[in-house]
Amino acid sequence: MSERSGTLADDPFGDRHPTSHERLAGLSWDASYHDGPAPWDIGRPQPAIERVASDGGFAGAVLDAGCGTGENALHVASLGLSVLGVDVAETALAIAREKAQDRGIEVEFAAADAFQLERLGRRFETVLDCGLFHTFDGDERPGYVASLASATEHNGTLYVLCFSDDGPDTGPHPVGRDELRAAFNPGNGWNVAAIEPDRIHTRFHDDGAPAWFATIKRI
């Protein structure tokens, strides 16, 4: 779990190093939620996540890494699954908890660093990364992938929805299919089962931005 000293205003990054996205944006993840919805906060679950959920793709205990204000986690939890959503943005987590209370959905939200998921002391049968992987640069990815592995049951499933480099009007931080396969490989405990073209909906794309939806198995 995140361990912080002082206030967010004193140290917006708590006990962690800012990510490449935060350095590029000049803002902490938490600050992204201070002046209204963040660009990726569309106020509903991503259609790709709804589709997988309706097909029974989520099972067992579920982890939503980088859950933001919780729409995907809330949707999966509404189906009766045990869900933990984690994020470093305390403001987003407060919004997610309020949504859960207002909707009467049983779900857990907690502050946690995506690079230190082993601190959760738990493993999950299904893990979701919706829009987080693509924010990390090449130097950050090995640590993040190892962190995900520490929290995923063997034979568990990881879903990654990320911006794609294939097509017009791509989102920021587009990722190639080969980059996904390189990041998640048998050498570090993963097997990529499928990478399919999809869309990520944002507040700035009318019909979503090109995306990959990857289904990855923990081995």
C-alpha cells in the first residue's frame, strides 16, 4: 500500500518517483483529477471491458491496476465478483468510493503503486490494465510487468487495453503489437494469447482512439 508523509500538496508523488508520463505532463496523476474529469475519465466503463465482462471473461478475485475513478472496477463488481481497484491518485479513489456508496456496489479501492503490487500481499485470478501500460516508457515496463506478475495467480489472466500505433487519430503513447509481445514474454512469466484491434474511448475522441486489447496468461 502507498506510504505517504506530509500532504499531497507538500509532495504530490508521495514515496515514489514520478513516472515518465508525469514528468512529460508536469503533473502528478492525482493533479489530473483536480479540475474536472481527466481526459480518460469518460464516466462509464470502457466498451471493451463491458464486452469481456458480458462474455464471462472475469473470474475469481479481480485486480484493476490504475483504476482511476473506478468505472471499470464498479462494472465488474456489479456482476458479483470480488474486485480491488488500486491507483496512486487519492482524488480519483475518493470519487470511486463515493460512486460505490451511491450505487450500492460492494468493491474495494486502495492506494497502491503499480510498480509495487507485491505490497498488496494478495494474488488475483484476473487482472485488468485499462490505459496504464501505455503510459510507461521502455525503461519502466520491465518493473511494471514484474509487479503485475507478483500479483497474478499462475494460470491467471491479464487484460491490457492500450493505445495502438495502428490507424489514424492515435492517442498519446501509442504502443506496437511487438512492444506488447516483448514486454510480456515466457522469460518473465507471461504468454500472450491474443492481441486484437479495439478502441479506447476518451473525452476527446468521438468514436474512441485505436487500441489493442491483449489477453495475456500468467505462466
